[in-house]
Amino acid sequence: MNSSSSSSSVDASVLQLAMAALLGASVMAVSAFYLHKRSVDQVLKQTLNSRRQKSTGDEDGTLDSDPDEYEDNDEYYRLRSRNQPNKNGRWRNPVSPSRNRESGYYRSSCSMPDVTSAAWSNGVHDSRDLTGSFGNLGSIPAGLPRLHTRREGSSQSLNHPGSRKRAAGSVIRPTTPKSPVSSVFESVEDSDEEDQLLEDNDDQNFNYGNANGGAVAEGLTGTAETNTDITASSLVPPDLVNAGEDQNQKSGTMMRKSHSISGDILAMHPPDPIAADILRKEPEQDNLVRLKITPIDAPTSEEEEVCRMMQECLALREKYVFREKVVPWEREIITDPSTPKRNPKPFFFGDEPASEHYFQMEDGVVHVYPNKESREELFPVADATTFFTDVHRILRIISLGNVRTLCHHRLRLLEQFSLHLMLNADREFMAQKSAPHRDFYNVRKVDTHVHHSACMNQKHLLRFIKSKLKKEPDEVVIFRDGKYLTLKEVFESLDLTGYDLNVDLLDVHADKNTFHRFDKFNLKYNPCGQSRLREIFLKQDNLIQGRFLAELTKQVLSDLEASKYQMAEYRISVYGRKQSEWDQLASWFVNNEIYSENAIWLIQFPRLYNVYKGMGIVPSFQNILDNIFIPLFEVTVDPSSHPQLHVFLKQVVGFDMVDDESKPERRPTKHMPTPAQWTNDFNPAFSYYAYYCYANLYTLNKLRESKGMTTIKFRPHCGEAGDIDHLAAAFLFTHNIAHGNNLRKSPALQYLFYLSQIGLAMSPLSNNSLFLDYHRNPFPMFFARGLNVSLSTDDPLQIHLTKEPLVEEYSVAAQVWKLSACDLCEIARNSVYQSGFSHPCKSHWVGRKYYIRGPEGNDIHKTNVPHMRVEFRHEVWKEERQYLYLGQAKIPREIDS
């Protein structure tokens, strides 16, 4: 009984204590609520009063009376801009001015007071108290809890010391629905199987996962004249920066201020049809938000030594590369800005007198003299020993550890492109929308690398073969096995009919069996696996004099002209087996009248000396050089000696070298045998071929330039596979190269190619079938770092499936690497610059001042590339040049010719 009563009393006392605690907690909660409400009301009252005082002062002219007081006040200009109409008479503030002044209403957060406006309560702004939404909240009255803004998915606040270095990546930001929200630039060197967010990567300080929506810095959206510089010292390599805790704290504070979210972000509002109409009528928003990445300390002695060595490499390139004495924009003054007129007589040959020049091949290089009696060489060129010595010097420099380290750090700094997108992606998107008529589809795009024998797709070739088999079965097309065969007999010998043919039987498409098998890839040029069909349909020196190939080429050119905005540079072979090859090729062009305003031509020279030597066609390497270059000098000195070749060379803009670069070879030394002495069965190395092609082209171009003829630039295949010395040799004298994938293996060479802006015509889909998986292709990394890259098709017959292979190449790249419309237009613009089209064409396609570097040479109404993108690329390039030359760089105003 006593036990039962004591248990009841204990339960009653516990219940009483619980009720008392609940009552006390309720009273405290109600009290805290009313205290918080009173504090909030007090802050809002002060804010509204300051708002009314500012509006009254603006009407009375008090703010305008002392402009010096607010000279450096960004918030002042932001607030003023809200109450001023734009050019169309519309008010910048969504709320009308009358309502602003009468009621004091303005947009504010529903969960906390707008501390930005509260800082104006005394009429004077203190910049130390205004650091954006995530900065110092010292203006909040006592009694309110301290504001902590948390990262997405994180328990740390931005004010926590441990999160200070990641502040810039912690901004919570809305994304624009109409712009992409992720990009390959998050991790351009990782594989596509990586699925981790960028904030988990310790090497990155900024998250680009939501960057393309347009990160907006505080004060950037209020007016169109905003310009913000952000110092991101934490991104500078360790060997360039020695910052202490104070500097890190200052840098983190500046980042937080620059990436604060303004209440005026355009992306926070749904699209307004009226605003869209205004956007179409307003000029381009060309307001670049600049990002400055500057080392704190001066370069060390080791860095200065590396810079001097890199300067030496650039000086060696200037010693070799061919430059025109009179640049095209000074030689051809354009008076009519309209579309260039079509050449009415592209095959007309006028009587052009021969000059007295005399030339002679000596040690593999043609030497030109004023006349036969003179011994004064007109156009001297560096000899082979000097060239190979300079190549070895470059190879030694790029192999040094300190050079590789510094160049790697500078290349990583060039990836600030992702930070540029964080700040300017929305602005670029708006600028593109403001450019009338232009979009990706109607900007000019040049296929800078495509082989003529594979310029059609497989379905096109199949239709053509079936058509010829149906319409011309009795045409004698080939001499084989001691007799002449008609087209019908050829197919009967193969036990095929037109009905049997299909794309699978044609078997010209590259597949997984061609990967790292260049020999199998070349066999794909044989339709149905038969070399006789290749000779009939894809050769110009056959029994029917290339008539079928000419008709097929005209159909491809017709499709190209129908697309209007797509151009191509077709590469056609001259093998060097005999000198008459040039006349055969030229007569094929002229007799079949192959010409298009949308296409120009390059000559490709296959490196097949060992094959021809083994067949007994040539006794030495000198014979190949004679067969390639002697006819070119003959027609230059006397056009009447090869009239058709003279007409054809007007369409030729480049010279290429092609073959499998993955074959092992011995690196040349400075004591190499001359071409006449090279009689062994081994194929010379790439750089041996390259020097003798360059040296003869250099002399030929000097001669042709002196006579007012077109020049031929050296643009070889290089860097697709093989040794790095291929790229070292190409760096010295090439204007553009095809592929260049192996630059990813050499930071120093990649940095040199960036500084020189040597064009790279890259073909990711072709590489995917032959040497490099698509997701490992360095194209997105090169593009982000600012190298001069373009997309090309290489071999549409083996690679592509659609009627527009170039658009297919762009489309796959855009989907896999998440390229924006601005990125695609920039790549298309690069392709026009890399191409060999004439000055009037480039002037019409990309702008009348295209030859001027930077935004001054850009015309968004033709390229659809915003000025801010071009300005960013140009400013970063100039800063790198200044860094390399220790502040003494001479920045040319015009591009290299």
C-alpha cells in the first residue's frame, strides 16, 4: 500500500515538472518571437525612411550636388540606376517610380531584411559595412541572431574559417532555364566515367556545374556599364604565389563580395514577352566582367630563365616561318562591302610573259637566281644542318623539368575560361540573342581538313555507283588481266549486281577493327574491298580520265553550295612518282571544270618513298623532290610552260604531308645525308620530309610573291600519333597543322602553340576510329585553354553518316562536351581564320576588320560571337605574352598573315 502511494506521488511530480517546462518554453518562444518581430520592424522602418530620404534627395538634386562623395560607391550607382529609365523609356526597376517614392516599396527578401539598403540609413554609404548578402552584417541591430549562409549540402557557413578557401564555389545561384547548366570544362582532362561534382575536387575552387546559367556578381545586373575585376590569387601556381593567411582572408572576402547574389538577377524572373521584344531591339550587351589572375610576387630567377628559353623558341619560329611582305588587307582594298562576286572565268588563261629567273636544285633545295649568268641567290633559306640543330635545341628546352613545370602551371591558369563562363555566360547568351539573323546555322564554317577521295558519305557513293551501273553499263572503264572491261563486266567478275549493292556490302565505313590499324583504315577506301572499284570511281588518273570522280565531286560541291554557309578545303594527292602528275591533275580540273566558290584545294604529299623505292620507281629521295617541286618552279617562271597547271594553282592554298605517323623512325641528326645520297630502302623521318618540303615551298612562295602570284602555305598532318619531335619541327615553320592530339603529352609545346596561335584542325570522330577514344580527345581542353582549334571531318566516307558531315561533327562535339552556341560559333570563326580563303571572302564572312586582333576585329552580326568572348581570349593571350617577356612584350595589332 505504501509502495503504491509513493509511486503515484512520483508520477504526479514528474507530470507537474513536465507541464511547467512546457509552459516556460512556450512563454520564452512567444517572447522571442515578439522581440524578433519588433527588431525586424525596426530595421524595415529604418530602411523605408532611408529609402524615402534618398528619393527625396534625388528629386531635390541633393545626390547630384556632390558627386565626389559617391565617386567610388558601386552601391550608389546600382541604386540610382533602379530609378532611371533605359533607352526605350522603360524603368529599370520592376516597380514604377511613383510607387517607389510614395510607398517606399522595393524588392526585398521575405525571410530577412535587406541589409544592403540598411547600410544607407545614415545617408552615407560605408563600403566596409557593405559586402553583399554574404558579407559583414554589422548593420543589423543588436538582438538579432548572427546570419550564417550555408552551402548546398554542407553544414559549414561561409564565415567559417574552414570554408573560407572554398567560398567562391559555395555560392547558391539560380540557373537560367534557356542556357546550359553544365559543361565538359568542369573536368576537361577526366574521362566521361567520372561522375563527381566539381566541389569535391580539391584542385578546383569554382563550381562550373551551374556556371553556364550565368553567375552574377553583386552590382553587375543593375546597370549595363558595370565592370568588375576579381583577384583570384588562390588560383596562381604555388611557385608564383607565396600568400599568407592575411592574403587568403582578403582574397576570400573579395570572392564572397564578387559572387554575392543581387536581388536584381535577371535569371530569377520568368521570361517576359515584352522584355524579349525589347531585347531584340536593344544593342548588344557588351559588358565583360573581367577576371584578373595576378601573381603576388615577382618571377623568381628560375622562372625568368624559363621565360628566356621560351622566348628563344619563339624567336626560332620567327626565323623560319614564311610571312608575306605585303599582307592581303593592304594589297586588296575592298571598296564594295557586299558579297564577293563570283569569278565568271575561273579557267581563263591569259598570256603572261616569262621572267628571266633561273633556278637549280642543289642538295634537295631549289635555289633561284635573277638570271642564268648571275650567281646571286635571291631567296636564301636555312640549310638542313641549321634546321636539325634548331629542332634539337627546342627538344632539349621542352624536356627540361623546370620548363615543363612552369608551362603546366601556366596552362592550368589558362583554364580560367570556366571562371569567365561563370561570370559572363548569360551576358554572352543575351548578346547572341540581340544579334539579328545570325545563329550557328548561318555563320560561315570551313571544313579545314577533308580528303577529296573521301569527301562524300557512303550513301552518296552507293547511289552514284548504282546510277552508273544502271545508266552506263557498257562504258569501258578499266584495263585488267590483259583486256579492257566494261562497268557491267567488272561487276560480273565480282559476282555482283546493282540490286545486291548496299551500304554494308560497300564496306567503306571504319569500325572497331580499324583502331590502331592504319593499314586496315586505308583499305576502307576500296569499295566492296576491291581496288579496281577504287580505281574506277575514286581516282582521277585512270582509263576514263577520272570522269566518274569529277561527276561525283561536282555533286558534292553542289551540295556544299546549297548549304551556303559551309565551306571546305579538299586535299588531293600528288605522289611524286613522275613529274607529269602535276599536268594530269591540272588537266583533270580544267577539262572537267571543277570549281566552286565554297571550296579551295590543298596538295597532299604521301610519305611513301620506301614503297616506291621497293617497286623500283625512284632510285633516291632526290627524285621524289624533283618530281614534286621542279614543275612548280617551271610554271612560276614561265606560266605558258604549264598553262593548265598555272590556272589550277590559283585554287591551291596549301601543301600537306600525309601518312601513318605511328610508324617507328630514327630521329634525324645534324649530319644527315643529302636527298641524293638517300638511296637505302628505309623511309626518311618526318622532320626530314618536313624540312625539304618547307625549304622548297619557302623559296617557291618568295618567287611567286615577287611575281604577284598566289602563295602556298605549309599545313601538314602532324601530332596525330608518333613522336613529339614531329610537333617540334612543325612548330618552327607551319601556319596550321591537322590533328595535333599529341600536344597533350608536352606542356611546353602546347604552351608554345598557344602563344603562337598556330591553328589546329582537329577531327575527334576520325581519331575515335583510328588512334584516340572520343572521351579522351584533348579538343575540349585545348579549346578551354584558348588554343586556336577548329573542327574538321577528315574522312566523311569512312566516318560520317549524314549529308552534312561538318554539322554532324559539330553536333556530336556539342552533345558530348556540352558546348554552348557561343562555343560553336567561336570554333566556326576559328575555322575561317585558319582557312586559305581569300581576303574578300574572309572580310565578308567574319567582318571587314577581321585582321585586327581582339574585339575591334570582331563583328557579331557576321560571326555571332560576342565581343566579350573575343575580348576575354585576347586579354588572356596578351597577359601571357607579357608574362613570358617579363612585361616587355610587343603585342601586334594585326593577325599573322
